Amino acid sequence: MRSLLRAAPSRRRNAAVAFAITSTLALTAACGSGGDAASGGGSAEEADLSFVYATSTINAMQEMANGAREAAGEREGVNYSEAAPAGINGPQQVQMFQSAMQTSRDGIAFETLTPDLFTRPLEQATSSGIPIVSIDTRPPEGSGVELFVGNDNEAVGRILGEELVRRLDGGQQGGKVVLGNAIPGLPVIEQRLKGIADAIAEERPDLEIVGPLATANEPTENFNAWNNILKAHPDAIAYLGAGAQDSVSLARLNESTGRDFLAGAADLDPAALEGLKNGHLMAIASPEHWLKGYIALRLLAMNAQDGEELPTGWWNPGQLLVTQENVDEIIERQQSEESRAAWFEDVAEEQFANMDDYITPLEG
């Protein structure tokens, strides 16, 4: 049976970040199909559920949506829809959430990069009796949301820092490790970077940690930022980021420059996985976004159709380190929706069979 790495939850860090990026609406909808599923679904009772997330253009959110869509499709009678701006646009996402409140009164899963804008809309939804599950980003104070499905992001970063330490074991003493931050101020990214830095500092205090230095979230800007960082710190032995685009840029630069440095970041962008397979990355720390979307929608469906009460607290599904040893398996897993669902089946069933092992109190 497959299992994911897990760590004790870190303390809650409340921070807010708002973005004003012009975007266009990306709205997709899919209805749940009938038939038996691993979850034991099959209730004929109709349920209108949705997933509203921050942007349709970032791999991490696409993975969450894929997982939510799979959970919805496993159960007969689930009418599922999803909505996201085509770019980070908090006000537009709020409008999408408010629309979902009218059409998906049986339950809404949501993920946002602008949590400060959602306190009142979430409070309105929970006060009106709509079940809400927060994915990836902790629900803001006063929202009334009592269930969060997300990682310990310090643990996500820590496994990447520990892999660097392992790779350097018995090797060079001293040297620079440069950290890059694609979205300064975003809690999940900054927590991952703290996990990286803490792991390195604890095990290799001889290494100098530089940064985190600001990079960028969009592909071209991110690549250019990392290119400039490499030129400014040419003697560094490793360059580590915390997001998907960091992995893609670092793999490209490692290949194109011919330099001998270690690199890694988080999230399973296909280009990053290919870079890892080809030896241009050391490792990728995966927050396993697909699983978070799956868990949230399955819980909402069980609540709406079977009368199962939503748990309260923080469901931490764990994280996965991808290296040369398992990259082929993960590339194969990521090939299709069917391959993802098959790989995660045992993982999901184990967690649903042992919910209490994965849920801790959602700190105030």
C-alpha cells in the first residue's frame, strides 16, 4: 500500500496577499457519471457541488481540480461544476464563489491565493447552511469554515532541504545555497522556504543560505529572474525554489548553462518532471494537490448524499519527494486522469478508513 510522508502540523500563520491581475473567466463544468467506484459511491440522490479555485493557469490548481473532478465522477447523482479566473484575480474569484453559492448549495470546495477577500463571502455561505471545505489555503478568521484539507507546507520544504543535505553528505564543506520566492507574501510558499532553510541550517550549518530572493510567478519572468540570480551568485552549489515554475526554470537553466549545480523546487509541472528525469533537477517536493481536491469533493458528496457529517479540523494528507529513484513512476502516474486515479486509490482509501489519524484541530 502506498503512503505519503507526513509530519506534525506547524503552527498556523495568518497572512494575506492580494493580487490585481487582469484575467478572463475560465469556467468548466462536468457532471458526475454513474457506476460503482472505489469510494463505494452510487447514491442516486442529486447533489449540486462545485470547486472554486484561484486560477486555471497554474499546475497546482489544475491538479486540485483534476482530483475534485474524479471524486465527483465516482458518484451517481453528483452535479459538479468548477470555476477559476485565467490568472490570479481575487475580486473575480469572489464573484465566481458568489455565483456558486446560488447554484451549488449542497457544497463548495474552494482554494484561493487572496484569502483576505473571502472572509465575508465565506461567512455568508456558512451562515446560509452551505457546507464549505477549504483546500490548500487555510480559511480566514471569522469565515465559519471548519474544515481545511491542506499540507504542512514547512514539511513540504523540509523534505527538499533534507534531500540536499543527503546529496552533499561527505562532499564539499561550505558554500552558498540560494533560495527563490516566486510569490513573496504568500503563506504556503514562505512556509515551504522556511522548511528548506531550517532543514539545511540544522544539518549543515556550514552552508550559507542566500535569500529568499524574489523571482516571479509567470514563466518568462520566473526564468529571467533565476537567470539573473545565477549570474549574481555563480559560485552557489544549489538553487532551490518552492513552486512549480521555479522547477521548470531551474531545469532549463541547468541544461542550457552546462553548470554543475543542484536544483529543486515543488509541484509536479510536466516540464519539471522531465527535467528531473534528465538529471537537471535534484528533486521535487510534491504537495500532492490531486489528493487534496479529491478528498474535499468526496467529503462534500458523502455529506450531501449519505448524510455523513463533515469532519472538523485540519486534514493533512502528506507530501511526496520525487527523485531519480521514483520519477518514472510519477511521470507514468501523471499521464492521464485514469492513471492518477489508479495510483491514488489505495492512498485515498487508507486515509478515509483512518480519518482520525489525518485530522488535527484547526488552530484559532
